[in-house]
Amino acid sequence: MLYRKWGNESDFVIRFTSSWDKDRKMVEEVKLVMLVHVLELTRVGALDRKLSARVVKSLEEFEMEGEGYEDVHEGLEAFLIDRIGQEAGAIGLGRSRNDHVATALRIRMRSSVLELLKLILELRRTALSRAKDSIHILFPTFTHLQQAQPSTFAHYMLHIDEELSTIWQSLFCSLKSLNRSPLGAGATVGTQVPLDRIREAKALGFDDVLVNSLSASSSRLDLLQVSSMLTLYVLTLSRFAEDLVVYSTLGIIELPDTHVSTSSLMPQKRNPVTAEVARAKASDAIGHLVALFTNYKGLPTGYNLDLQEMNPHYWELSDIAINTTIVLEDIVKHLKVKENSVEGFLSPYTLATDEAERRALGGVPYRTAHAKVASEVSQGIFSPTINFQQSISLKRVVGSPSPTVLSKDLERGWRRLEEDEENYTRYRTAVEERLKSVEEWKNELLR
């Protein structure tokens, strides 16, 4: 053990407290943070330039091998000392694992969120494309999982897009809070070394610094905010996945062959397996979020090793969100609406509300018209005076499935998507441009 030289160093204690294996998910981010720290130490004259160059070259060779370390940070420093000699221990100046891990966590989560935001944009584009091609395709709506009123598949797809748009905006806003750098905050109160925290932050692609050193080293609020949004997003996808299961079971949509599986006994089955797993992933996501919240709720201010145990839950959550999005985008792109089946599935009773409204607009009090139509339905003598397409066309309020209204809503959806795509590209480019300065900084040192 490199850091802790007292107390019980028994193997089972090391194994119990170590996060070595769990840290593999962010080893590249840890190396990047160490690189910027070394470059900053060199720039302020706290680290010899030649030694710094040797450390930078050795950093590139580090891989997570061996065992017996508390975490990747200890393993990395031990590797550098073993490779260069004891003088490499100079990199510990002005540095704590507390601020370094907090920085690496944010960089790793930032990458995941940026990837997910892009995937959600692709899913929204696919949903809008399906809506554009299905403005006149009949589709049922449900309340209490009973047939409600006739609609169109485009109307349903625009519902999906709007849900995703809401989540996207919230996730994008939480990214801005996440993208602040803790580096240079030390263990709790900073350091005597005159590190330029803002310069370090910009080099790592951050927008700004998390100012207070206690917040920087021990707060996980921004990571929890993102985790909450990831969980809410997966919950939203779970409802969509449930729709896919139900609609395919009712025979009104056909899922792509690549997303169904037959039974080991019943060869006729087309089980909606990927949609079922997508539905189940929400339970996993909730479990990870609950673990994060309950771990964090009673911690005193300052770093505690409990925070280390939270890290795997961040990666599990982001992986669930990313992988579920990829699966559902492929389903949306290739599923088929069985138009003939929909027409046969829709009950004429779904036109009962239209009939009651028509009578009310003709002068009959609505409650009276409602009761009369309900009586006709219960007696089996209800006969609608309009068909399904007429029912849809008569809906003129914003957000309804009327082709005229729907076309305007679709245009609004495309504009919203294009604006989000522009904001995303601008933000991601800014992060990537800042990160380029690390390579320039490193090359300047090695020249």
C-alpha cells in the first residue's frame, strides 16, 4: 500500500475497502486528470521540467494490472514511482485523491451524457420521421387500457418526441452544472501550491470551476442530479416499451424480426423480448438511484469512503440509458403499423364521445347527450354518424391528431429538434476545442 502505512493491512481488509476493479471504467479520465496536474505543477515551477516530461511519457503506458491497491489513483502513482523512481512522488504535491476522483467522475459522466444526448436526438429524429409518414394512419388511444378514441400513429409518435424533448432539455441543463471542475481543491481547503484552477478546468473541457473547495472535493450533488435525470429518462422509455409490448400483443403493430424471439416450446410465438428487457431496465435504474441517494443522505461534509461506493452506480445508470436508447431507436425505425388490423381493432364505440359532442354542439346539454349516448351503447343500438377519419379531422385544438393541426405540430417538433441539435453541436465542439489545449500543453513540454 502506497498511502496508508498504519493500521490493519490484512488482505481481506484491502479487498473490502478497495475500488481497484471498479475504477476500470474511468482509468483514462484519471490519467488525463493526472496529466493536467503534472503540466500545471510544471508551469508554476513546482515540478522539474525534465522529471515532468518523464512522468508524462510514463503516464501513457499505465494500465490497470496487478492488485493490492486501494484504487486507481494509488495504483497510478505507484506505477510512476516504480517506473521512474522515488522522485516521481513529487506529483503528490498539491494533489489529493479527493479532488482528482471528483474531477475524473465528472469528465467520465460528461462523456456519457454527451453520448446519450446525441442518441436521444437520433431517436427523436426517427420518431418525427415516422410521424411525417403516418399522418393519416389510424391508431387507437387508450385510457385504463380500454379503447378510448381514434387517433393516428403520427399523433402517438409526436407524443413520444415531446416526452423525449422534455427529458433532453433537462438533461442538457444538468450537463452544464456537471461540467465544472473540482481540480485543485485538494483534500478539503485547497493547497499552498499556486495552481491556476481555471486554467486546469479549461484544459479539461470544463466550463468553469466548482468554486468552494469543500464542495469541489466532497459534493456529489451534480452527479446525483444527472443520475436522477437518467433514471427519469429510463422510466419514460419503460412506458414506451410497455406500449410496444401491449400494441404488438393486440396485433396493431408488428415488431421487427430482430427484436422478437420464439418460444423454446411454442414455435408460433413472437415474444417482444427486447421491449420486455427495456421495460425491466427501469427497475434496475431505480435501484441504482436509490442506492446513490441512501448512500449520500447521511454523510457529513468532507470526503468519506462511502462516496467511492457510489461510483459504479453512475456507470450502470448511464449504460442502461445508452443501451436502451439504441435498442428502442432501432425498434421505432423498423416496426410496422398493421393498418388493416387497426381498422378491424377499433370499435365503433370509440366514436361515442364525438357523437355526444355533436349533439351538445347542436343545442342539447352535454351531460344529457352523454347519458343518451351511454344508454345507446349499453343497449347495443349506438350508431355513429361519422367515421374514424372524420372523427380525427374534426379535432381542431392544438396537439390533436387532425391532419391540419398535426402538420403544424410536426413542423414545431422539427424546429425544436434542429435547435437542440445546434445547441448540442455547439456545446460539444466547445468542450472538444478546450481539450485540444491539453495536447498542445503536453507537446510544448516534450519539445
